[in-house]
Amino acid sequence: MQHLLVPTDFSAEAHHAFEVALQLAHRTDSRLTLLHVVDSPGATGMVSTGGALSSASINSVFMVQLLQATRHRMQTLLAEASRLQPGVLVHDMVETGPVEAAILDVVKQQQIDLVVVGAHEHRAGFHLFTPDSVAERLVRLAPCPVLTVKHPAPRFDVHSIVFASDFAPEADAAAPQLRQLRAAFPEATLHLLDVVAAPEEFSAAIERIHAFAARHHFEVYEPDVYSSAEVRTGIPRYAQQAHADLVVMLTHGRTGLRHLLQSSIAESVAVKASAPVLTFHPHA
């Protein structure tokens, strides 16, 4: 991991993500890009806080004033980064355009290895017709791993990592990421979690967990099986009860009707779990 991206709207949640990203960048010797997107569907372009406007379409007085205010707020965050983690290289960018598209463009252009994004913790409930958050859409669409952060973390000490999966063959794609996490947090306990609907499924779940660990030579781990009628609610409940510091999941990007009818469990957990949630696609 070499390059982290933190999209910020200057909210409290975005600042929580910024805190975590600075600590991760320090721990992994990575650089960090801090990105703010001015949501202007009719304009596209980029402004660096140290330079001039690069898009001729931004010519209104209001937009100029808004960008000036944005530069000031970004400079404040850069000063904070220099104070908290002086050894971390932090670059800032300001984009204009639709927020989601601008973030994904930067991910591709800058070859981002990890997006760290602030998110509101959603409570469990039926929200079929409620628009999903930018964090949920990034989990679904970003080509790189995404870490959602919902609460302050002035000290991001990870002592408990929960990898939640059904441990089908596709779960093997998570092994390299888990090894990287164990290298970054060697003091952390790795919990391999399967959520099942009925007690009679426990034995088979434990066998799948041990088989996964054996295939990837994970010798020190905790096998855990949790009973819940729904996986998307069982994982956050287990994570809370186990005092997890980090939840890790594979996800599948979906758009359109298929996503509406069968939303990703990882997207749901990413905004419902109190702990930070790291998600990534099997091919990432």
C-alpha cells in the first residue's frame, strides 16, 4: 500500500477518516491525498490549493469565493497533518463536478491503493427507497479497497480484526489482504467469522473456517460462528459484542435493478457496523 485517498466534505465523519488515514499512512509508509469535491454537475476541472483554476468554465463570483474558502479549509487540514504526523507526505486536491464520479476518477488517475471515507452509522431498518450514501456507493464501485470510518479514532490501535465470510472458495481472494493487515498490525488477533441462520450449521461452518486457515497457513486465529437470521445484521452485532477494531469483507459491485433487489451485504455492513469496515472486490 503506497497511496491513500481521503475524500472530505469537512464534516466530523470525514475528519474521523482523515485521522485514521494519517495513522495508516504513518504505519505503512504511504503518502496521502486529501480530496474535496465541489459538487457542480455542470462543471468539471481541478483546482490545486497551491495553484490557479484549471477550468475556464468556473467563472462565477460565487464559485470563486467558494473555492477560496475551500483552499483555506484544506490548508488548515494540511497544517493539522503536519502537526500530527510530520513524516507523512500529504497532497491536497480540489475537484469540481458530481462527487461520486470525481472521486472515482481520482482513484483511477492517481492509482489509489485505499480510499478512507467517513460515513454516518446507519441503524438497522428498512430503507429500500432511501438513497444510499456516497460511502456505500464507493464500497460498491471503487476498484480499490475502501475503509469506512464512523467514529473518532485519535489512536487507531487495532487489536481485533474480524474477517466475515461464508468461506466459500471465493474467500481465498481475501488472504493477501489479511496477510498485509497482520503485517501492519502484528499485535492484532484475527477472528474468522461465519454467520449462520441455524445451530445445525455450526459444525460445517467451523470446518470451512479451519480449511480456509489451513489453505493460507494462518496458524494463529480465532474461529467464530455467530447465529443470526440475517448476515447483514449478524456481522455488526458480532463485531460490537467482540469489540472488533476492524471488520474486513469481500464485496461485489452492482448497479441498476440487480443492486436494488439484492443490495450488497458488505455495503450494508460498511455503514451499519460501529467499527471501521474494510471492503474490497475479489479482483482488487
